[in-house]
Amino acid sequence: MKTRYRALAASLAIVIGSAESLAAEHTSPLTVVRERGTTQIFAARGKSKDEIHAYINARHRVLDELSESSPDEVIESQISFREYLDADTFKARMKSMPVRVVSLSFGWHEQVAGYDLRNEESLDDALRSASAHHRAFVDELYTSAREELEAKAKAESGTEELERHAGFSAHSVEVKTIFDRRGLLVFGVKVRAKARVIKEMKERDPLIRLADPLWESQTPTGRVRKIGIPISPYYYEKQ
């Protein structure tokens, strides 16, 4: 059975790799054309906080326009939070919103992953399943980084190479420590709801940095796959 747990960075690389990307402003979705079809990627691609804010403002204008022109149209939106939310905090926020959760984005710093919910899967079950998968990933990352460092040390590798592996091993320890202490940390969620409901959700919750409607007036004709990439707190702060 195809897993619903996936590495977000790897997914984006697969979509963009070996494809023709149609040029777009940083404030617009990126359109990728491949033989098997077209993909639109909704993501802040800016190299500075100013460019990220420009993308956020542009996407919120689209959401405002949709909520006014088609308030009851059901759309999908990629939500980005300003902070990493533990499972209980995340659940409490989502259960007060009349939206359907489609997928989760979680992790710490660059070690991030996603989880797609089944049609009838509850949020509680999804969080438990995602946590179990991510626990296995974190443990494997920690073990493999430590073993690789030990192997390089025994092989008497050069100082630069040893420092690189030591740095990654230390990072894996940090990722494991954070997971052991706080569990699954959610920083993004894709939801499906009426446009006006998503706007209300964005305006009501101060922890929402971006509510990105996966909708674009210039959507190509034919079958189009739409992918939303959330803005993680780590990505935002390092700009």
C-alpha cells in the first residue's frame, strides 16, 4: 500500500526535476510542465523576508477576492503557522474550525515531512499515524548519522569530512531530542472549506502566517496537479 507519509523536500524535488518551469513572479504559483501533466506549486520562493511578505500579501488578496466573489465555493488552502505546534495545541485549534483537514506538514528545521489523510480518517488517528512514521524516521536518522560518523572516524577520513559528518550527527541528536520532548510538531496544514470560512479562519487565528488558496485565475487548461508548500518557522527565520 502506498504510504501517506512523505518527505516534503523530496516531493518538491521530484516535481521540479526534469521539467519545464514556466517563469512566474515570486508572488505567483510556479507552473511546471511535464509529459505526464502540469503541476502548479504554491510556495513562497523569495530569498528575503520582504519577498516572502510580498507573496503572503498577494495570496491573501486572492483569498479576499474569492471570499467576496464566491464565498461559498469550496477550495483547498495551504495554511502556514508562525510557530511549531505540538499535537494537542494543533488539534485544539483545528477542532474549532469548520474545515476538512487534507494533509499535515511537520518536523523540525530541515527534517520535515507530510502526511495525507484518508477520506474518513479522523484527525486524532492521522496524528497518531503520522507520529509513529516520523518517530521511525527520526530514529533512523539518528542511528545512520552516528554509524556514518563512526565509520568515517575508523577510516581516518580527512578533518573536513569528519567535521561535516560530526555536524550532521549533532543535528540528528537535536532532531531526536526535540521529538522525544515535544512529539510531533506541526507547522502547516492543507484544508478544504468554503472560501469565506478559510478567510475567517485566517483572521481569527493570530498564529496563522499564511492561508494560501490553491487557486489561480491563470490555471492552465487540462488536468493540473496543485501542491502547496507551507512556510516553516525555520525557513522564515533563516531568510
